Amino acid sequence: MMQKKLKRIFQKKDFNWTNLSLICVVSLLLAYSCKNEEPNLTGAYVNSIGYNSIELEDGASIAISPDDRIYYLVRHAEKDTVSNDPDLIAIGYDRANELAEIFKSGRVDQVYSTMYMRTLMTADSISKSKGIAMKTYDPRSLKEFAERLKNMEDQKRFLIVGHSNTTPELANHIHGKTVLEAFDEKDYDNLIVIIQSENEPSQLHQLKFKP
């Protein structure tokens, strides 16, 4: 029935083939844009990160390849509020330990932190569990730091601990697009994952993790 209807439409003398061509072009453009749409900001909670996949609590997973460049960015864990350079509070240390547990089976080539007690202590657990000497970076030079990371040839997997304003900004620089805004001051559970594969557009996933 549908074939007969289409045949009658195409056989009409006044059928506009130009309009059909435009429709086809628009359809192809829409299909391409959907395939290359903006980052998948799912908000799903991470269960574990391995060498070949990121496992989510809802049973889904994100495939990763040994050749991918992967950046994991987190804000420091829950902090005290009694000094200019506060330490973590108990739940903050629990969150830092959970972060190390999430990466227990995953590959991390380098751990970076800013020079503040709250970020250093957040990164400390995973740095020790991986046997990696932590390095520091300047949160006032995020664009330069992002370029330095992207040009490293001997390392491909990075865990970077920052702050509510610097972490999303650094993620935007690495990703190459501004898609994230500063985190809420009460928000400590974001785990930003940026996956960059050769000849493929950068992927950004805004995931979460529990303490």
C-alpha cells in the first residue's frame, strides 16, 4: 500500500524534485549531528573503572581502549571550613578512599593535584594505591596545563583533582568545548571522564561516585 502511494506521488507532474533533494540533505545532516551530538551528561554513578571499560551502577558500561587518551577529573572531597587551607573531614576521607577503590583495577599513568591540603588528601589514596608519585599543577594556568597534558606521548591516563570552579574549566579546555559550568559548592560527587580516540571527536561524560 505504501509503495503504491509513493509511486502515485512521484508520478505527479507537479512533483517537486528539488524539495525532495532538500529533504534528503536535511535528513543526512540531522543523522550526522545525532551521531556527533554533545557530551553524554548522564549523571550515572560509577561502580568501577577497569582497563577496558567503565562500569556503571545501573549495569551499563563505557568501553575504553588501551590507545585512548583518558582524563579523569574530580573535585576535592568534603572539606572542613575552619581555616584558609582546610583538611578533609571524615566523609571526605571516605570519599577519597572510595575513589581509590573505584580505580583499583584501572590504569592510571599520573595523578595531579593542586597545592592545597584538601586536593592533596583527595589524591593521596589513589596515588599510594597505584604507587605513583603525585604531581602538582597551577590552577591559575589551566589552559596551558591542558595543552601540556594533551601533548604528553608517554602517558595516556590521568587523574586530576581540582576545585569546584577549576575542575569543569579544565575539563572544557581538554575537551575543546565549553560544556560544563562551575560545580555547586555542596557538590562533591562529580567524576568527569574525557575520552579521546584517534580520528574521533572527544567524548565527555559527567558521571558521579559515592563516598
